Amino acid sequence: MSGNFGWRFAYVIEGRAKLEIEGQTVLLEAGDSWIVPKGSSHCYEIRGPFTAVEATGPPSQVHGRDEV
């Protein structure tokens, strides 16, 4: 997965995952959070049941909702 977005912030609610970002490996579990900067090469390996919340920016445009 590569950066086709501005940035990505996420928080693990439950479960475990492995995040590989720009040559580094980060093990994630409940209570952990992470940021993927704009354009960073990254991928996830989900290890079992997993729940997280993710926010990206800038916000996407959906069917003209942001048009004036």
C-alpha cells in the first residue's frame, strides 16, 4: 500500500497487527496508536480478530458534498 492520501492516524481497540512502514516493523496491540505520514510506503498484517479506528486527511470528497 502506498500513499494515495495525505496522512493516516489510527488507534487499536482490540487485537494485534504488524505494521511495516518505510522499512520499519511495528507490532501493534490494544491501546497502541500510529501515524502514517503522507506518501509513506506501508502495509499491515492483521493477526486474528482486529478492531481499530482510522482517520485520514485531508478528508475525501464524496459525490460533491464539499462543493459550494
